[in-house]
Amino acid sequence: MSEQKLVNKILLVEDDRQLSEMIKDFLESEGLHVIQEYRGDRVIKVVEKHSPDLIILDLMLPGKDGFSICRDLRPNFTNPILMLTAKSTDFDQVLGLEIGADDYVIKPVEPRVLLARINALLRRGKVIKAGQENNEISYGNLTINRKSRKVILADEQIDLTSQEFDLLWLLASRAGEVQNRDYIYKAVVGRDYDGLDRSVDVRISRLRKKMRDSNETPFRIKTIWGQGYLFVPDAWT
């Protein structure tokens, strides 16, 4: 199968070779190209070589764990990272999201569920990259450019993950309007909110820290209790 003919390259980092082969066979039957890696300490070089459109990253790996890999990748890799974890505790899920993962799937992996998550992340990325009329928003010392996906605050570039940028753009493009969690979740994560997932709250918290806001007394991205989140347009001077 020729890599040049395939739109989406998936890097699958999973040390269980039987599971890796099963996932690879299924995803390639659905038209995706899958690059396999089994060790965590080789992932950075593989990413540099192949520039995948999405990474499926197991949590427990020989050489280097998934959390460390995700943390090291994020300064330069803006495409989606989907984590696989055998643990279902909130701690693992929240920690993964805090260091830049875009979504997670809990093992044992149901292939159709995994494919749906992958397609949602790839679809969201294509929509964001497609571009619309207004590619730049400015408020005071803040400038957000959707085409270059750069954020400048007080003459300093702010490094955001792919979903953090999408979340900021969504809020800033609707400044002064309260955005509810259901809408944010569907627009940023790419699927309906299940009423339990905390990923939007985690990303809002991370975004506030990077945008020099306060999680205790936010003044730039406010929580409107019982309603959602509000981007304050005149709080960026």
C-alpha cells in the first residue's frame, strides 16, 4: 500500500504485538495507513521521520511511558494524540489530558469505537485547517491567528496543544457569549458530551494557566455556574 496515496498516516505505539497487529489490520481495512512502533524511547524519532496525522499512544511502554512521550512531543507536535490506557481512573484520564492528549480509549479496545474516535479527531482537524473568512482575532494584547495557529499574548508566543488552540479560538470567536459544555465538547472533542467526561474542564484549566488567567478567580475565561464558559473580550490589556 503506497503511503503517497493515503491521506491519513497513523502512528500506533503499542508494545502488545498481537493487539498492535489487530488494530493495524482493522484500521488499514478502513483506508488508513498505520506505522507501528513498540518502544516508547523510539517514538520521537519515528514522529520526526514520518510526521503522522495522528498518534495512538499506549500508556505503559518499554523504554518510556506514554505520559512522558506525550509531554515531550507536545511543544512541536500539534496533530491529535489518542491515548490507550488499561486503567479507567479519573486520575489517569485527567493527567493524560493535562499533558496534551486529545482523547483516550480504555482497553480492551473495541475496533469500531477506536475508529470512531480517530475519525472524530481527524475530522475536527480538517475543519480547523480548512480556514474560514476571519483567520485572525485580536483583543488588546492578544492575537490569535487560525491560519498559522499562533497565539501571541503581550508580544510573547503562547504554545498550545491542538485542542487548546481550538478551544481558545472557539471561545474568542464568540467573545462575550456564554458557551455551554455540551457545545464546547462537541465542537472541540468531536463527539456528543456524555455528561461525565471532564476533558473540557481540564482543558479550560490548562488554557487559563497558559493565558495568564487564574483558576481560582478567573477574569479572562470565566466560569458561569450552571451555564458554561465566557471569554471576556476586554480583559487582555
